[in-house]
Amino acid sequence: MQDQTDGGRVDDDQVDESVQAEEKKPGRVGPTALVGLAVAVVFGVTGGVAWWSATSSDDLSLAQERDAVLVSAKTEIAVLNTLDYRSVAKGLKAWQSASTGTLRDQFAGISTKDQGVLADQKKISKGKVVDAAVLEVDGDSATVLAAVEVTVTDGTDPSAEPVVKRNRFSADLARSGGTWKVANLQQVAVNVS
């Protein structure tokens, strides 16, 4: 190769140094880096679209609503299966707080005489939901099936073993004041065949 300015020859080592100097100049991006950048942009856009789609879908909203119903149902059904004879009035207030509609009205209408009968039984019941499933959510109403263990202790005999009763309930829930409350609670018969 000939140099135009001095008429001399340039050897191969000088050409290699010149090429290496050009490659080291800032601001130049090689083809490998461009491909890597393009792949990163594609993954970023695809991931962003997938995330947005997942967080704004109707399925996600329904799943969140079902979760809210399930949490409320477990809590409120346990409350409705709990009563301590030493504080019947407090227990009935808890029942009213866990319920809505006609069911709540029924609890509010329990007479002082009937409260006395509950106290005279000297029982302590503690409800625990061991399993539950949301069967349906439709707007502001929902239906839940729950398996409940109620531990009953005899208040007259502290040495007596508690009795555990197992029941299944169907509960209708209604949205009340932004939260889910039990509107109807029915025991479900267990068929043994």
C-alpha cells in the first residue's frame, strides 16, 4: 500500500495499528452490541405488554374479588359459630357485626330472655373454618361452602374434655359498606352412604 503524501510504503503493522485505533474510538457500536440491544428492547416491550395485560384483565379482578370473599367468609362464619356464656351480649354484637340483612336483624332481635337462656346453658363454643370454597361471585353477592369445627366446652365442669363438632355450611354473602358480610347461613346435610 502506498502513502499519498510521502510516496513511501506503509507496512502491514502500521495498517493493523490504524484499524485498532479506529475500533477503539468512542461512540462506535459494533454489530454484536446492536443485536444485543435490539433483543433487550424486544424482551422489555414484550414483558411490559404481558405485565400490563395481566394486571388489567377481568380475570385478575375476579380472582381478587373471590379472594376477598373467601377471607371474609372464613372470618365471619367462624364468628357466627363462636359464643361464650359469660358474655352473651358481646357475642351477639360480634354476630351482628359479621352479618347483614335479615340475618343481622334476627341477631339484633334476640330478647333479653333468650340471652339469659344462652347464658344458663354455660357453654363456650369456638368456631374454626377448616376449609372453604367460593362457589359463585355475582356483583355484590357471593356463595361459599365451608367446613367448620366447633369446639364446645362445658362451663360448669372445667375438667371435662371439650367436644368437637364438625359441620358444613352454605353461606350467602353480600357486600355491605365495602366489605363482605354473611346474609344467610344454612347447615348442609352430610350424606353417609
